[in-house]
Amino acid sequence: MPDQPLLTHDEVRAIADLARLSLSEDEVALYARQLSAILDDFQKLQQVDTAHLALTTSVLPPASTLRADTPLPPLTPAEVVANAPAAEGDQFKVSAVLGDE
């Protein structure tokens, strides 16, 4: 934990306001200490030399969860509109958007 809090009580109150939280003075003091400890840990991590490490987006091997894209026979016009709320022949029937123009 840092010797002095990295966040002031006013900063914690401002963060709480952004999150629309109402905090008591005890909570403000507690969160100031806890958030300052978290920020202190991040400052320590910033000091770690990672220049020799390869960039990593995931530790898991890449794998697609999608099915193979295989062509299928097309639907007939009647099949396309079969589940439409309203159809006229082989076309979808929709309400007018622009009025009677």
C-alpha cells in the first residue's frame, strides 16, 4: 500500500459522482485507500520490462467457433415470404413510410 494515498478524498467523491454513488465519509476514506493501493500496483507493473516479450492478444490458440461457410441452394420466393407478417404475392408487404406522396 502506498505511503500517501494517490487519490484524494475529493477525487474519490468526484469518481463516486460520475458513478452516481452516494458515499459516507468512512466509505470515501476506505475507497481512497483501496483505489490508491490498486493504482500503486499498476505503477509497479509499469516498471516491469516487457520489451523482450512478444505481443499477445490471447493465451489460447486461435480457433474459430463459426461453422464452415458452405453454399446452400437458395430459397424460393414463396419460402422467403412464408413467415412474413404480411405478404402480397412473392413480396413483403410493409406500411408506407413517407405517406401518400
